[in-house]
Amino acid sequence: MMGALQRSSTDLDAKQAIAIEIALKVGLVEKCEQHGCVYDAMNDFAMEDAIRCGDALMTGNDPLVAPFGGNRRRLRHAIENVRTGLPNCCDDCYYSQHQK
């Protein structure tokens, strides 16, 4: 039972990583060059671009989206939820600037 639970968690992590990669491509989220953390770019207009990018990758049978097994709805759901829980800036940059 624990093995199946662990595989499920790993599968979800992989799918979340794919959604983040797509979101980074279109500017829905950004990655701090200094610290490597991902944060919400606060760009609501990029959501449509991210979904279109995911659809295009799915249509082209891109290996990046293979873990979704052709399920566009699940890919779209992962993209739509990619910003959940992300800060709107790099925490390390923010705290280092405000500790002076």
C-alpha cells in the first residue's frame, strides 16, 4: 500500500514540475536567478498562453507532457493550479532587502 502511495506522490510531483516548466516558458511564474526559487509572476494574462502551450505540446506528442498520458484536462488542471501556494516574489531576495 505504501508503495502505491509513494508512486502516486512521485507522479504528482513530476506533473507539477511539468506544469511549472510550461508556466516558466510563458511568464506565468518566474524563477529567481540568484536563489533558484519559483514565484508567481502575478501575470494573469499568461494563463491562457500557458494553457495554449500545454495544448500545443500535447498535440505535438512532446515527451515533456507524456506523463499526462494524453489527458488534456489533467494537464490543464495542473497548469491552472501551478501558482497555488507560491509567493509573489523570491522570499530570500525580499528578506535580504528588508533586514537592513
